[in-house]
Amino acid sequence: MGGKQRDEDDEAYGKPVKYDPSFRGPIKNRSCTDVICCVLFLLFILGYIVVGIVAWLYGDPRQVLYPRNSTGAYCGMGENKDKPYLLYFNIFSCILSSNIISVAENGLQCPTPQVCVSSCPEDPWTVGKNEFSQTVGEVFYTKNRNFCLPGVPWNMTVITSLQRELCPSFLLPSAPALGRCFPWTNVTPPALPGITNDTTIQQGISGLIDSLNARDISVKIFEDFAQSWYWILVALGVALVLSLLFILLLRLVAGPLVLVLILGVLGVLAYGIYYCWEEYRVLQDKGASISQLGFTTNLSAYQSVQETWLAALIVLAVLEAILLLVLIFLRQRIRIAIALLKEASKAVGQMMSTMFYPLVTFVLLLICIAYWAMTALYLATSGQPQYVLWASNISSPGCEKVPINTSCNPTAQLVNSSCPGLMCVFQGYSSKGLIQRSVFNLQIYGVLGLFWTLNWVLALGQCVLAGAFASFYWAFHKPQDIPTFPLISAFIRTLRYHTGSLAFGALILTLVQIARVILEYIDHKLRGVQNPVARCIMCCFKCCLWCLEKFIKFLNRNAYIMIAIYGKNFCVSAKNAFMLLMRNIVRVVVLDKVTDLLLFFGKLLVVGGVGVLSFFFFSGRIPGLGKDFKSPHLNYYWLPIMTSILGAYVIASGFFSVFGMCVDTLFLCFLEDLERNNGSLDRPYYMSKSLLKILGKKNEAPPDNKKRKK
């Protein structure tokens, strides 16, 4: 009855793979799969390129990267090439006219004359009453105060230039930030008309500078990188060596290493049980009970409740018991997982080129991200800047008939206007025109293109590596039967036949990720809503989408392995992979957890080792180093440390992702090997001798038998 029930369960997840005498690993005679999705993907990429061309034709990133003066000319470019900074005549008008956020959103434009200067003012200065009758040349030009608007005559009186706002009436010590001159926070503002609260103005300037003055910090960061870049490369080299050594270590001592990790987990749980028991024993006589405390939102109060530690003790004891039972009853499958890890390390050693394939993936991902970023930037700046007439006091004589807030050309503005202070100021970017009205839709198209291309590149890497490692497993005589260039062959085969299948799987994952992004945006907008039911529903939706994304990634990964081996379309490959895994669900769970534990330990070893070495080196805490190995003098010694840690994590993730893909591929091949073959002379197993020994099986035709049928 038990055997019949097991057969019925196996039938529910499909029939085992039948023996095929012509099967010798990845199928070479295959055809294109998911052609319709391939055509759609290529058309989408063509449209993505068209969006990039349109953005390049209509966009102008200089609007973001470079400031404009009152005439609309860019500072730091063209005729103002030697004048990279923008000076505001009256910086207080930025604060008085609107809030800081609206000023920043309008490109840091203020209703005051602006001029491009070669350097920001260093000393405070205010026009004196005795200088009103002097000329502009005497007060400004000869005193090296070249801060007037272009074209102001030398012989114009100072009082006239101030009335027409052609020259500044005061200067404050300033520092450059984002290409603009902002005054220092400790400067006392001069007495100006309309300013009655000096403290408010100082606070406004301080807030503006605190949010924008990143130039000095960026210079220091650049200096630190210039001083330490070669040591950062050394740290990344150490991460590379450690990753390779860990994979070599798995090949030599995978069993003891897994045993040490499992005993470590058991030890941690045992210590947790002991600690919880001690806390419970102490609080049993002195602490409060849960009935006395009641319900409270102060979670720290539960630390002094004896039931808290009792519950933690029970949970840890249950986990400890479950882990011990798993070790007792699943020890055979753990041994299989260890043997597969050794075989994966051997496969990586036979095909070392696979360890550097993540560089190809990294370059392709970088191209996708850079293309999207440039396209988004050009689209965001596709509107033409709009300028309107503005005057500080429209009731002044000569300003009655001036059409305030009407469009104007900043390059054609007259400096001898009858209205004092009349100027053409920036208002915003035009939203008229087909391209400008479609910017939002084009940005959405770009985001979809970003997610789809990124997921396709990752799918390409997984399928290529799966094809290479599958050719290793299904080589009966190793390494003689392994193809000469397995990685290149798998790459060409995948691009030629399975672009559509990869695009299909990437599209499914992209739609789920886009849904998660939309949900996160809605959740961000509803954070102020104090509705616990709505918050609970939102959390449930987010959790469900997260689980769905993880499942699709798992299914796609195994589908790409089947595509690399058999060359079938995505749906059939995903179904076959899922059925095969469900027929061996216990082995899947054991292998997944053992592999995750080992890879986590490997990443921890690499990243932690590089981080500790970087900290002691860059902080100067390693004594006795020679002159050539002395740590550089840095402004922020934590910066190269964090860069080294991040780089080490990227390198370790790249290496271990290859190793993880190798384990998954060999595992699926191993499961099919068990179903296809029986160890007879005509149907020998392809698995290694260690796996045969663990399973208690043997080949009648061992791997070194030269009579193996070709």
C-alpha cells in the first residue's frame, strides 16, 4: 500500500524522466524558442532606443548641471568658460520670496539679478554713501570687484547702477556650492530695506547651505580616493583571493566545514536556551508576570517579564530539537548535499573562465543602468526654459506700463529700461509640445525598459552558466568529454536560440517588480493615514508580492537550467523543472539550506576579513609597517573602508553566485541522472564515485570504461 501511495504521489508531479540513449548532455540540435516574445522584446528594445534618441534631441542636461545667469547664458560654458560660479546680487530675495524647497525645485533661481563670476567674494563689502557719486569703474572694476552685469559702462555712476540693479549693493563672503555662491552661515547680514528679522534670514541661509553645500565635502572625498585608490585595489585583490580560496576549501574539506557550521548553529541555540533559562530563573522570584504588566507598546518593558524568557526558551528548544531530528533522519541527504558541493567545486576548477563571467554580467548591467539614467536625465530636461519680466517694485516711476509676468527674451533685455530693477527672470520649463506632454509616459517606458533589460541580462548569465556546468556533469569521461570552450558555446547557443525564452521569464519577473514599486509608492503616500486596517492590508499585499517575486526567481532560475540543457520553451522548461523538484522536495530543501549556509559563511568570511584589514590599515592601527606600506593621510578614513567592504561584497557575490548556479545545475542533472539511468552496462550513472558510494549504487560500466557508447 505504501509503495502504491508513493507512486500515486509521484504521478501527481509528473512521470520520471525516461531513458534516452541519444542524450549526451546539452542538446546541440535545437530550434528557436518563444519566438513571439523574442520579437516583442526586440521591438521593445527598438522603441527604447527611439526614446533615447528623442530624449537626446529634445533634452538639455546643462539645465541641471550648469547654472544660468540673468541673460540665460550658462556659467562655465562658452563665453563664460572662465566664470563657473553664479552670484546672486541679493541672496535674501531667495528666502523672502518663497521657501527653500520651491527655490530648489525651480533650479535655485531667485528674483534677483545673477551674474557669472570666476570666483566667489571672499570679504564682506557694502556700498558707502560717499561712493554713490563715483563711477562703476572706480568702485567695482579697479577694486577687483567684477560682479556687475555684462556691458555696464565704466563711466556710469554707482547710484544709477544700483537703481537699475546692474551692480550689487553689497557682497558677502561666499563659498561655492553646486556652481553657486552661497554666503557663510556666520556672516551678519547688512541693513537692507524690507528685512526686519535677521535671525530668520540667517536660519534660512544656514538651511540652504546645509542642504546644498556639498562641494567642499566632495573635494575631500576626491582627495581621499586619490590618496587611497591603489590600496582599495589591493583590498579588492584580497577579496578575490579569499573567494577563490574558499571555493578551493570547499573542494578539500566541504564535509568538515559543513559539520563545523551545523555544530556552530547548534551551539548558538544551546547558549540561547541556557541564557533564557537563567533569565527566567532570576525573574521567577523577582520579576513581574504578564498579568501584572498587561499590554503595552513599550517593548522593552517585556524584558523584565518572566513569561517572555519562558516563551523564548520554548521556541529555541523547539528549534534545537527540530535541527537535531533533521540531522538524525536526513543525514543521508546532507551527505549528498556535501558531495554535490565538492562536485561543484571540481566543476568550477575545470572551467575557471566561469568565475570571471560575472564581469560580463556587470558590464551589461552597467550599460543598462547608464543608458536609463542618461535617457531619464535628458527627458527631464526636454522642456524649454521660460522667462518673464519682473521688477522688485512695480509701483516705482516708469514701471506702470511694464507688462509684468509676460514672456521675454533674457538675451535681448535692455539695461537702460525706464523701470528700475526690471529684468527677465527664469520662471520654469515649458510643458507645451508633444514631447513635453509625453514626458511622464516616456519615463514610465524607460523604467519598464530598465527592469526588463536588467532581468534579461541576469537571466542570460544564469542560462549561460547552466549550459556550461551541465556539459561538465553529462561528460562521461571527465575531463576528456568536456567541450573545449563550454562557456563560449553556451553563450552563443543561448543568444542564438533562447533570447525569447529569457525575455519571457524576465518579463514575468519585471511585472511583479513593477507592481511592488507601485505598491511601495502608494504606501509612501499613505504613511500619514492613521488607519490600522489599511496599514495591515498594505503590509499583507507587500508580503504577498515579495513572496511571489522570490518564487518566480526560484522558478525562473531552474527553468533556465532546463532551457540550457534541453532547448525547450520557457513554459515547458519551467513545468519540467518544477515537477522534477517536487518529486525530490526533501532533497531540494536540504541542499538549499546547506548551500545557503555555506555561501553565507563564505561571504561573511570574505567581507568581514577585508573589512577588518581595511579598518586596521586605513585607521593607522597596524604598527611596524614600512614606509612603502604606511597608510595614507585621509580626511575621512572610513570612506576607503566602506568602499573596500562594498567592493568585497560585490566580488564575493559574483563568485558565489557562479558557485550557487553550479550547485543548482548539478543538482538538477543529478536528479535526472537517477531517473534516467540505473547503473547497468547500457545505462550507467554519470554522477561521481562519491555520490554513488553515498547512495549505495555502482556502475557496471565505470567512468573509465573505454567501451562506453558514443
